[in-house]
Amino acid sequence: MNDKETMLVQKISDGTVIDHVSAGKALSVLRLLGNPQNREGVTVALVMNVGSSKMGRKDILKVEGVELTDDQVQKLALIAPLASVNIIRSYRVLEKKNAVPPKTVRGVLSCTGATCVSVREKDSISSVFTMASSSPLTYRCKYCGRDLNEQEIASQLG
Amino acid sequence: MGRDAWYGRDVLSILDFSRADLELLFDSADSIVDQPVRTKKSLAGKIVATAFFEPSTRTRLSFSAAALKLGADVIDLSPDVSSLLKGESLSDTMRMLDGYADLIAMRHPSEGAALLASEVASVPIVNGGDGSQHHPSQAMLDLFTVKRLKGRIDGLNYAVLGDIRYARSAASFLYGLARYKPGKVSLVSPESLRPRNEVKDTIKKVGLKTEQHDDLESIIADVDVIYMTRIQKERFPDPNEYEKVKGSYRITKGSLANAKKGSIVLHALPRTNELAYEVDSLPNAAYMKQARFGVPVRMALLDLVLGGAKK
Ligand SMILES: [Zn+2]
């Protein structure tokens, strides 16, 4: 992190720093994580649209008081496949995790098939998608076999 | 192995079954057809539930008749009752039936409904059609009909005609063929009724090679099995389009004039005007026999899944 960023946001003592989020996706990432800022004792700092040598422009999230689980890191990869996750304890990086799109996604995505049982019965069951392709990222509905492409996934989550 | 492969299993898609599984079913159905008096009441004391959330008298009665012939009792969630349950989730309805029956044969308009039911029910679910891809017992009896009448399934040329987009019988039949080594498999349909991407993907994945044709006439001399579907007017966004294409997918005495000798015409019935009544008297007409095989094939299926004959 360079000085300019340090000026914008203080270092956090305990929590998670999510770096290399595609520019404009920070709020989607928050939503994906279940809006942790609404919970008692959680502070969230967003740095949006900063320059990145790797990505041109990027967003950074600092979530004080929450350590992302592996499950959450996997979900994160659905909309920010380049994201890197740093778990912080006592101002030190305890662990680095790279976002890897999960093989199976439950409940997060919605099928686009109007006749799919996961859509018709959405009050009583969760959707289940399995990865059909990693590049381009494509997920297939377990119930009807329809595919969701990258844009559809991004628009559903963001 | 053998019968154990069927025992207690859900029957959701024909793709869940190997060629050996299907052969076992067909052998069992053969003996029911050939020696009806020797068929035992192997399911006495069992209860088969039929749950049809979409009207289909033919399939529902065929499951009921099959169960009754094997000595099982049948309880029925009839369409008017199922509409009363509209406020209830499918999961809850299936859990209720799970408590009453040893097997549930169901039909539902939504894709994946049978899979969902199998997740909540502990007893085997037999999919009597859900969405527009899966109708395994229909595909099984269709393949059985080909085997009975032509002596084999391998090496024959097939033409699947009409609505390959919405007709679940057509998609299931193609999936079933993928378990065999058919000759040429031609899909004959108008642009708007060609298979959807997920069906095309599945066909490709299971290794079935198909050719697309616009009309039957150009290939009919080479086709052994003509598999027909209903073309429903309401499937066409533009009624003029329906008027334009319906004739090309209609089978009449005339359209069979150049048909290959010994070729057969299958149709899951009921028919609308795509299959002329004048065809009924031709030797090619196999759909009445096909319809009659519905009960013995479903008997064989219920017997294998409920394991009745093992005792
Ligand atoms: Zn679906």
C-alpha cells in the first residue's frame, strides 16, 4: 500500500483487507459478504477507484472485526476473481488467500429459467449451481441445467 | 450388480441409467409381455402414489395400472387436489406423500421438480415428466418398442420430428439413444423448435451425434425409426409461422410413400393433427403398440425399483 492510500485509510488492527477488487465492485462485495457494516462492532472502510499497476483501477475494502471465512473468499471470487484477501491480526498479515471460484454455489445466485423449480419454489429451497467452466466463468443450475454467464453473475450480485 | 442396480433408486432421467440397466429392464418387460399369466403380484402390500401437478391421464393411468397389476395399492394426488395445495410448497407436499407411500410417480411442469422431490423424499421418486427435458419412463418404453419391433436399437437410423425444443419425450428419447450405438440420428424441426442450448450441450456431452434437417422428405428413404412429437400452436410466437411449418412435420400416407421398407413411426400420443388417422392402417404405424407397452415397461420398472420380485 502506498502513502496516498495510507492517507485515505488507517491500518486496521484485526480483520480483513480485500485488495484487487475490480473497480466499482466494492459495494457488491459488501453485499455478498452480508453487509457486515450493519453488525455491532464491525467497521468497514472502502477505497474506491484507486490506481493499480496490475489492474488500472481497483477497489479496496477493509473490514475491521471480521475475518473472512474460506467460504466467503470463494463467493468473493464470483465477482472479483483477481481479489487477494489478507487476514489481519494485531496489525500483521496473518494469512493471505486468493479468491478461487467455488465448484458449488448455494443460495447466492438465481436461475434465469422461468420454469425452473428453483425459481418457482424459491421460498422453500435454495438454488444450487455448479461450475461449468472457469474461463469464462459459467455456472450451471442443478435443477434445470441452464447456464449463468459472467455478466449474469455480476449483475445478480452487484 | 443386475437387479441391485435398480433397487431403491430414483428414476429422474434416463441418463442416470447404463445400457446394462436398460437391458435388464427390457428383459423384464419382455417376459411380462410374453408370459402375462406368470407375472406375480410381487408388490402386494406396497403403496404407489401418483402425484400429477400437470394433467396427463395417459401416463398417470399407466403407472396406476402397472402398480395394480403387480398387486400394489395406488393412492392418487389428482390434479384438482394438487391445485388445492397450490399454497403449499412442493417440498411439503412431497414430504407428506413420502410418509404415505413406498414409491411416488410424479409429473410437474417445472424443470427439476423430480430432483427436488428426490431430495426431500426418502422413498424412490419416478419422474413421469418434469420441465421439457426428462420423461425417463416414456423414453424407456419408446426404446423398448424399437427393440421389440426392430429387434435392436443399435445401428438404426432415427429421425426425431417436430418440436424438439419443448417436447420432453423427444429430449428424453435422444438421451436414451445416447446409451446405444445408433446409426444416423436426424433432428427434423423448424428453426424455432430446435433443441435449446442445455439440451444440445447434454446431447454433445453424452456423445450422441445428430444432424439437423429442415424436412423429412429428403432423408425419409434412409430412416428406420420416425419419432414424432406434437407440434403445439401455442409454442409459436407468430401464428403465421405455425401455419407455414405445420405441413412439413405432418405424417400422412403420402409422406410415407418413400419411407424405407420396415420403417416404424412412433408417437408418444395424444396426437393432434400432425399424425393423420389414415396412417393407422399402414404397417409402419407402431404408436398403438408403443402405447400398449407403457404398462408392461412401467411394471418392470416398478418391480425393479421396489425389489418385489426378489422376495
Ligand atoms: Zn434452473
